[in-house]
Amino acid sequence: MSRKRKAAKVLSGRFTAMPHYILDCPAYKALPPLARCIYWHLHRLAGVAGEKNGEVFYSVRNAAEDHGVGKDRANRAFDDLQAKGFILPERIGHLGIEGQGKATTWRLTHFRADRDFLKWSDGRDFPVAKKQKPVLTTRTALSSKQGQSVNTRDRIARPCPQNKDVSGAFDASPVLTTGTYKDIPSGRASPVVRLVTGGRGD
């Protein structure tokens, strides 16, 4: 059997090819093992020639399940790939206002002319994009003063103007006295607290 036919037999089936210049670059060597595995998976989803590049849909949850790790570790791996210049978010994922999450779609810089990972150096990471929480443009009951939300400044106790109490007396010193209601039908007296104020004129 000729060498060419042997090679064709070995390479039968679908496979993902990774150029050697990627494997040998400092940015790839600086990646942790999990980030490398996820990058191979992203490369597979993008297609051999990047046919689906920019539309690569691979969520943190799916990556965590595929590689048997927690979501936090998988999320850090995506951050590492961004910081080293291997991937860019095409559309940043977010939590929709209807409560359904939208995963990020990725673009691999390998299929772009710039190839950011070749420009990476130790201590000079690229920016990392984060998911955004939804912001409603319309006012809701909770965002208005008539709703349940109260401004923090409105909760701060303020002194009475000119040191007056509600009766208008200056420098009032409240004194608590205890009394009872005499007309309770059950015959049992119920304690009540009365507030007696006295001003300078008393």
C-alpha cells in the first residue's frame, strides 16, 4: 500500500485540524488545559474553513457539562481565551427580560486577518467582555416612588427643623408614662403608652 493511500485511510472520517503555529505560539502555551480543550471544541463548531465563524453558539453551561467541570471554571476558561486573543464575542449573552438566558455567540480570530493571539505577550491581556443584565427602558411600579422601591437618601433620618417637635415646642423632652384603658369589656386592662411632651413654656 502506498504512503498516500495509508494517509487517506488514517485521516478517514471527520476531524478538526489545528495549525501548528497556533499550538506553538506563546498565547496557546499560556492557556490552562481546560481553555485549550474548549478552544478545540469552538474550532470544531466554527468549521474547517470557518464557515460558521461568528455564529459559534457554545454556552458556559454546555462547556461545563461537556468537560465535567463547574460553570465557574468553564466561565474562567472563556475569559482566558478572550484575554489571550483567541476568541471574540460576536453577540454578548444576557438574561432576557422574559427570564430566558441568551448565550454568547463567538468568533475565532484564527479565521480573521488580525489573529490577536499572535500579538499577545505576558502581562498584556486583551479586554474580556462580560454578560450584561437587562435594563428596562420603561418605568415600572418598583422603579417609581409609588412602588416599593425607596431611594436610600429618603430613608436617612433628618432632624426636625429648628429643633421643634410636631407640637411646635422647642427642645421638647419626651417622657413615657404608662396608663391603662378602663373600659375594656373583658375587664382586663390593656397597657398603653402615652407620649407627654413638655416645652420651655410648660
